[in-house]
Amino acid sequence: MKVLVAGASGFVGRRLCPALEKAGHTVLAMTRHPDSYRGAGQVVGADVHDPVSLRTALDGCASAYYLVHSLNKGDFEQRDADAARAFARAAADADIGRIVYLGGLGDDKDELSAHLRSRRQVESLLASTDVPVTTLRAGIIVGHGGISWEITRQLVEHLPLMVTPQWVRTRTQPISIADVVRYLVGVLELPESSGRIFEVGGPDVLEYLDMLRRVALIEGRPMLVVPVPMLTPRLSSLWLSVVTNVDVPTGRALIDSMRNEVIVRDDGIRDLVPFPTTDYDSAVLQALGERAKLRRAS
């Protein structure tokens, strides 16, 4: 199958493209910077905000993955909505058979953060034409280079004593990047997954505090956490920008989301794409191992 991956150079995309090729698909790797792309697949230069380039990129494709977001922009909600509309229209014009989208977990009955509301809006906009959309919703994805994982790792490595907001008590269900990619590849050709929303997570439901402590234990680092209720999202994002390499807009968007519990309520995908998922400690070891390997090679 000929498949376009929008966001091929990102955290998920650069792992998904080789996995799709290994599964026997012809991959078009879409990026705004084709000259610098060195990943798997045939590189295609296009921009989700440029409808003409999208129609050219999607021409002849049977399916497309949508892995695009704009968290590092202050107006990310509007930008993501505009991009999703443009992609949906271009996919319909190209007669694409299916869009596969990676969104975010979160209970719709909660007061969702701007980030999670935006993920839901993108879901809706991608599905606004006749092209079926398969959505996978995930929480924290553990893997080298993932923003949420990097926040966790860098906090542990930079701060043996942490004064943290109350969101460290929020429950989440982290999933390894390898498992996310396996699910993304697995749903592509299943007729039963067309037009459906699936929730994906690993086997462990943890508070953010548990995640921090387990990373510290794995790395053999001391860590003391003191939750402080008066740390606002704005102050927390500024704090993150000082102790990690995450920019303030991205940090603010993610911290706002950390008040929302992100756990799997429906694990129906496990019947369609069955495999043993990776526990949190193993996912952490894999992420740390990949980082160490890349550092040795550089």
C-alpha cells in the first residue's frame, strides 16, 4: 500500500516510516524540510498549511497518517485546526481511503486542557469529509526525544530536590513509543478499525510522581519531591523552561494537560492488534538506552 506520513521527521514519524516499510508498504515521508530529511521512505516536501502542496503529496496514496501538531506556538489551537481542515479537504480531493491520526487520551466529561481540546478538535476536523479516520488516543509516550518523556528525564537528572505543583498526583497510563508504532501499523489494513477511535496505553497506571521516582530509581539518582499547591501553570512552565530544554509555550500546554487524568477506559484495540505491551520501567530503559547509543555515536 502507498502511504503518506505527514510529520515524518517528528518523534513518532521517524519511527513509523521504517516500520511501515518493514511491513511492506511504500512510504512517502512528508516534511516541510525535504532537503534535510534522512529517514526512511521517499521524501515529499509539503506543508499542512499549503493546500496545493498537500494535494500533490497525497496524489496516488491509498492512506495517510497525520502526526502534526504545533505546541510550540502560542496560537497552536488555531494553527492545528486550520491544518486539519486543509489536510481533510486535500485527502478527500485525492480520494484517500483512510486517515490514521494519533491524538490524546482524556475523558470528554472532564474540563479538558487547551491541548487536549485541540486534539479532539483535530479529530473532528479530519473526519469532516467522507474519508474514514482511525484515531489512536495516547497519553505520555515514553521514548527518546518525546517531549513528555524528556520533561520527566530532565527533571530527574537536573533536580535531586523538586518543588512541584499538585499535578504530580494526577494518574496517567504511559506507553512506549515502540508500542505506539506497533498499534499505528497494526490498524492500517484492518477493515474493523476504519472510522473508529481507540485508546492505547501500557500496562501501568501511575501518578506523575510515581513516574519521576521510578526513573530516579532506575538511574540511581536521589530525588525528593515536595508538592506545592500555589505553583500556577504559568509559573510551572517558566520553571520547566529553566530546568529543562522545553520552551515555555510547549511547557505551558503540557502542564495544563497534566491536570487531566489520561488513562485508558476502553482497551478494545487489544482484541484487534494483540501483543504484550511494554511496562513502564522497561520503556524507560529502552529510552535511556537509545539516548546513550546516539550519544556514543555522535
